[in-house]
Amino acid sequence: MLAAVPPFAAWQFVDAVDGFEVAYLGPGRLRGHTSAVEGGRAYAVEYEIRLDERWITRTVRVTSDTVDGPRSTVLRSDGLGTWTVDGVPAPHLDGLVDVDLEASACTNTLPVHRLTMPVGEVVTASAVYVQASDLAVRRLDQTYQRLDDHRFDYRSEGGFRAMLTYDDAGLVLDYPGIAVRVA
């Protein structure tokens, strides 16, 4: 059983991205901000994710601001895997229930809270992926393998792999090469 999530958490981005994320957590809601520089380009992202009582994503609002100006998108789910993006049906996302924001370490908590993950078992947790700079929305195939109470072997398409370490509340403490929790 996971501990209650704290009212806020913060991560320092490392390696490929210089920046910071702050998230405010409450029942059925994750709200946060990131500011970062990646590949010589700066961006700021603001997000709010609404969840049902089972930690299934229902509404996502994301705003990104870059040198090209601000843009925003709204994703809605029926909780059963049917999505709209800015009010338009998105059949390429059918079957997905989690969201994964490129600009957020916090969203890696969603499958950990939502799924039963026995130690050693590989669990598929593909997600709706929202890119930070242009808010492009696509499917991201990924898996989690629980190694113990705090560590998960995370893999996503393209051969990406990381050993994620979580706290007792199911929030990422260490995402090697991406972010480290500082509060």
C-alpha cells in the first residue's frame, strides 16, 4: 500500500535537459510547472491532470511557451481508453489510460498508483505522450517491471531504459539521466 502523496514535489532535471519541475498534488489532481533548456532551446510548460478515484487520467490541460509563442492543448478521456485532443476524436490513442508528459517526472507516478505490479512481473503501461516544445500528442509504448518496493525497470519504445527509484508515496526520486527529486 502506498503512502499518501505529499502536497508538492520538485525535481531538478539532469544531463540532456537543464531545468526544474514543481508539482502540486491533491486528490484526483496533479498540477505543475516546468522550465527547461534542451538542445539550446528554452521552454516552459504548465499542466493540470485530473484523475478519477482509480488514478485513471480523465482530463489533461497543457500549455507550452517557447520563443515561438505559447500554445495549449486539452485531452479528455472517458476513462476506458477513448480520447479527444482539443475536442477532436483521437482513435490513435484508443486503449490508453495514462498520460506521460515529456516535461514531467511526476507523470511516471500514474501507472505505479493505478496498476497492480507484482515483483518481477513486466507490466505494459503504454500512455498518451505529450511533447514539451510543440505539444504533439502520440502513443508511447512502455513497460514497468517492479524489482522491489521502490525500484522499477522502465522501458519505452526506441530502446530507452532506466532504473526508476520511487518513494513510499509512489513518486519518482531518481530518474537516471532525466531528473532527481529535490523536495
